[in-house]
Amino acid sequence: MLTSILALAASFGVLAQADNPFVQTLFTADPAPLVYNGRVYAFVDHDNTGATYYDMTDWRLFSTADMVNWQDHGSPLSLKDFSWAKANAWAPQIIPRNGQFYFYVPVTNKDGSDSIGVATSTNITGPYKDALGKPLITHSEIDPTVMIDPSGQAYLYYANPDLYYVKLNQDMVSYSSGPTKITLPSGAGFQEAPWVYERNSIYYVAYAGTCCSENIRYMTGSSPTGPFTYKGVIMPTQGKSFTNHEAIIDFRGHSYFFYHNGALPGGNGYQRSACVEEFKYNSDGTIPTIQMTTAGVSQIGTLIPYTRQEAETIAFSANVKTEVCSEGGIDVTGIQSGSYIKVKGVAFGMAGASSLAVRVAGTGSGSIAIHLGSQTGTHIGTCSVTSTGGSQSWKTVTCAISGATGTNDMYFVFGGSGYSFDYWQFTQKS
Ligand SMILES: *[C@@H]1O[C@H](CO)[C@@H](O)[C@H](O)[C@H]1NC(C)=O
């Protein structure tokens, strides 16, 4: 009995600390992070809610400067943007070159075969447009991963159940050689989801092995095309999804491992969620075993509350959704009484905050209470919301704040319903 009470208390403790999965407003899978301009941009698949088989019609984008507060950028690309595509907006990867961003996707064609397409944009957040009006590669394989090696040669790999590559031309939307099949080392147990990158002259191929349920494995070599040596399992089979798909990046001196599981309420193999863990490479460049956690990663730095912050910048949330906003970007909607948004590591400073402005719209009414430390922690103020006359008729409401000093996790705890939330900004005490 005592043990079970302690276990229960411990699990609530973990939930309060939870930052994984890092998107709670929808189901996301196959995270493909790109470090760009001081932020991590995580492109993801989007499993439609209620799916009982693969049902993905667009890709989504989230970004962060601190690895814990993730801003929702909506949908940069959709199946509809490829006139020849029918279904399955599967695992993408995005890479910059030539002043553009190249967005590689696997999709199922109108003829039922799988192929790889490419879309481009001059803005990382899109919108992206089909670069070719037809597939780049028709080979009935999926899971593109792209790498520009130190010599400047770009390689596009793809897989399932074999691993192939083509050498991309400088234009990134055509290729000069291949497809070439890569000879896999014995013991590789290769299935799908390759993520290829070079680090300290070692070429890494991380991938999903032993379908179903999958674990994440890797192999390394001294050239982009091998031969590769099998190096073992990175993430053992776990979580409520029978697939997994890794991505590995370095950001601001830290190394991160992205993957997916089924950890949100209702989650499973078709309603997946992207997560991230931090790890350290061993001195010989090998990768340690990494376990799934709900705690997630440590914040790098803090969040400044005295500049405009988007409501859709979220460390963790419950019972909110996001939508395209008439003022530009995205807003938070679907608010119900008891919904909350956690923003992590908010730096109020020594003088602290005197007031808060929130941008809201809707015909409903309610209140936004602000708490520190937890949903029921120190209450620092409440902004009242009344009808603004329309679901996208935006209005700024200001309320007094007291007791907000230092650096704290902050919770917007919502009362009432029928309103949406676009952005917020505190004023510092003078
Ligand atoms: C990219 O698009 C976003 C959203 O429209 C915009 O806020 C941002 O300024 C753009 N970035 C550049 C570099 O043009």
C-alpha cells in the first residue's frame, strides 16, 4: 500500500515535470529537426486525430530557441500541394541550400506506388511549392534523408526495406547518379527511417530496425556511401507505437535525439507523438543507449516575458488546439475551463512584472489566471475575457500582476470557453 502511494506520488511528480511529447495540441510523428539561425525547427508528420490506420494529410512545423518552449508554425506543406500525390504525408527532411529550403517528402502517388517529392521555399516556415510538378524519385520506397557532405556533394538517401542513395546535383531537385543500393553490414537488421549525417569525419546512419515493434539502431562509416559497420541499438523498443523514427542534431553545444512514441492520451501506432532527449557522444564518437522519458530535456537559457510572445509558444499544455490566425501566424483555440498552457523558465527578473497584456478574440467569456511553478502554484493575476464580437475580432486586455519575480515556470490556466488567444506581453515594474 505504502509503496503504491509512493509510486503514485512519484508518477504525479513526473507528470508535473513532463515536457515530452513536445507537442500536445495534435499528434505528430517522424520529427525532422533543422538547426537554423539560432533555433531548432522540427518538421513533423501529422497523424489526424481518430486515425485507426496511417492518415496523414499535411506536415507541421514547430520551432524553439531553448529546446523546451516550442512555437507552432502551422502547416508549411500539404499533400494538396503535390497534384500527383494521393495519400500518406510521411517522414520528411528539410535542408537549406542556394538561399532556399528543400523539403523532401515520401508520399503515395495517385497510381498507388510510393515516391519521393521535393518542395521549395525561400522562407523556412513556408509556404512550400512542389519544385517539379512530379516525383523526384519513383522507386516504391520512402523515408528520404539528405546530407551535404563537407566537399559540398549532396546525397539523398531513402529506404524500406533496402537503403538507396542518389547524388543530388547542385540544384537539389535533380540527380546525376544512382539510385545505388548500399550494402548493409551483417547484424544491421535494417528496416526504414534512415537519418544520415557527418560529425567529426564519421558518417552516421541511424535507422529503425526489427519492425514491428521497431527499435533504433545505427551504423557508421568513413564515407557517405559506406562501407558501414553496425554499431548497435540506440533506443530499445518501448512506448505505445510499433514504429519509431529518429533524428539526431547538435544545437548550442548539446546533442539531441528526436523520436516518436504514442505517449499522449489516446496515443498509439497511428496517433503518434514526437519527443526529444539529450545525450552525450562517447569520446570515440559512439552513441550511448537512450531511453524514452516524459521529463524531456533541460532548458537552454530563459524566456523573456517583456517582449511579445506567442500564445502558441508552449512547453506543455492540456486541452487546447491551434488554428491559423486572421492577424497572421497561429493562435490558441479550443479553450475549455481547466485548459492550461505551461511556459517554461520565464525570466521576470528582480523588479518583476506589473501588468500583463493578452490578445484575445471570441464571443465567449472567461478568465486567464496566471500561476507560477504549477497550475495551482502562486497566483500572480487574472485577465478577464468578455466577448470581442467575433471569433477572429482581436482585442488586447490588460490586467494587474503582482508577485512575479525571478525565473519561474508559468501557467496560463483558462476559465470559461468560446475565446482564442494570440499573444501576450508583460510590462516590467519601473
Ligand atoms: C518568414 O515568414 C514568416 C511568417 O510569415 C515571417 O514572420 C518571417 O518574417 C519570414 N522570414 C523571412 C526571413 O522572410
